[in-house]
Amino acid sequence: MLGLRWQDINFKNGVIHVRQTLVPVNGGFIFQEPKTKQSRRDVPLPNKLRKALKAHQKQQEWEKRIAGDAYQDHGLVFCREDGRPISPRDFNAAFEAITRKAGVNINVHGLRHTFATRCLEQGIDAKTVSELLGHSTITITLDTYIHSMPERKRDAAARLNEVL
């Protein structure tokens, strides 16, 4: 997310192209390709997110005008007001402060678990969820991110009743 560039978002077709990541190195940052072929992927862009990103883009354009020559334009979707990349450490700290204030106990990585679980609850197949997460195998998704839900177990028992 911190390496996402505006050029990697196709608003017309509703797709985010995951093409680079932001990696901390020796007190600075570098941009590099995602670790695996599966990590380099296209993710559908829901309409609600598309609208939010468009609004964010307008806000960022305003910040760019205010900063003037001091703006370091890396084309990033998520950056500091002066265009510099946001360090993953700073992002995590800010996220944790917001969730703590909201009384929610989750970290950034926990959002992947939530995403996978909610997708499954919506009936999205595990293979598709695995591809959206950029995993090399469906096993990684199933073993790591998709947690068994009590209602799914009850549904399985009800279906078995029909078979029996």
C-alpha cells in the first residue's frame, strides 16, 4: 500500500495494479518489485474505494500546490504532505493509535486476516481470495488467513443432515 502509485490505479477499468513495494533500507527507502510473481497482481477496485481514492487524489493535489517546490513527487497514493514516502513504522504507529482510540484491537496485518475471513463469509472462493492476497499457493491462504467460523460449522452440519 505504501508503494502504490497513482499510475498503478486504472480508475476507468476499476483495477489496482500491484507493481512495486516500499522497502526500508539503512534509514531510507527504496522501491522494488513485489517478492513473488503472485504478489505482482491486479486487484479489482470496488466503487466505494474508487470514490474515496478520487477524493484523496484531489486532497493530495491541493497539498502538492501548497508545498510547491518542496513537494517530492514520487507519484505515491499514500505519502506525507510533502510527497515523501511514509515509513512502514510510522504508518503502523499511526494506525495503532487510531484503532486504540476507537477501542478496536487490530493491527495492520490483522486486516489481511479480516479481509480473508470476510471474503469467505461472502461466499468468495478460497482460490480467488488467495489471488487477491497475492499468495503463491491456496494452502498459504487456507492455513494462515482463513479462520473457521462457528456459523460455517453449523451450516456444514445442516448440509450433512440433508445428505444423511
